[in-house]
Amino acid sequence: MAQHSTSTINYKELILNGIVKENTIFKLALSLCPAIAVTSGLKNGVLMGVAVLFVQVMVNATISLIRNFIHPKVRLPIFMLVISGWVTVTDLTMAAAVPDVYKQMGLYIQLIVAFASILARAEMFASKNKIAPSMADGIGMGIGFLFALTVISFFRELIGKGSLWGMPIVHAKPLLIMILPAGGFFAVGILMAFFNWIDMRYLKKSSVSSH
């Protein structure tokens, strides 16, 4: 992505881009396996999304601050070092703050290091732009990921367990397959198709109104 000049930065567009146009799960289909692994319950899904949001913003900010000191030939190891540093901070914080949840998803928090979306934004955006737009980009991508995980885990827990955030909601026989990995991929596929359909309808309406 080309470098943005200060006078042409549209922060609202940068944030909306990560939430809608380049949503990590529903548009780019990145980081699907850990996303599906932690979305069998709403609480885990939301906390994982918050963790990724924090890491994405802090990585973008850090890379932007040191971008002029990074040699192009060693940029990827530097990016990974920054990402692993912030993931470690997040991992230790969650282990201390929410130990019961951390027991279930601690491994997946550590796997944030390998999320392609975080490395991609560091390479494509943060390393070429100043700190303010880089943080806006990180906020957009992070909120987009949090939104996707919240929606997926909401439907998976409600249909698969009949509960939300661990509290019983529906007193009927749950569809247990929804909390299994196969049900996770099924839920992601349906939601991905739904949001793409909405996007296509919006683009179609926009093109008609422009004419």
C-alpha cells in the first residue's frame, strides 16, 4: 500500500477498511484455524478478539515509530520480534487477569505471533506510514477481527450450547455439531457468504444510485 500524505489521510476510511472491506475473517479468510478453535463460546471469542486488537494496534504503532531504523534486508525478523514481544505482554496479562479463561485459550494467544494479518499490516502499512494512520489501520483491522469472532462465537454458543457467555438462554436440545471444529467451519462459511451478499447488494445499490 502506498504511503499516505498527512493531508490526505481519512482516518474513518482507514478504520472502516479493516472492519468491512478487508475484514480478516470474512473478506481475507486469514487466521481461520485459531479463530474457529476459540469461538465455541462467546467469552473466549470476545477475549481473543480483544487480544488481537491490542496486539495489532501496538505492533503497528511500534513498527511505525522505528520504521526509519529498520534495514530492508532484516525487516521481517524485526517485525516478528516486535509481534512476539507484544504477544508475550498480552499472554502474561491474560494469564494474570483471567486465569480461568487463559487455561482454555492460552495456547491460541501465543499463536497470535503467527497471524498472517498482523505481519501483513506491519509490512504493507505500518512500515510505510506515520504513527497516527498506522494506529488507525491497526484499530480497524483489530476491530474487524473482534467483530468477526464475536459474531461467530455468538451463533456457535447459542445454537451449539443454548447459552451465551456461559448463561443458559434457550431451553431446547442444542445442535452440538456447532461447537465442534466442523461446525466452526460451517458457521464461518455461512457468515462469510452472508456478509459478502450484503456487500454485493450495497455495491449494486451504490452503482445504481450513481447512474
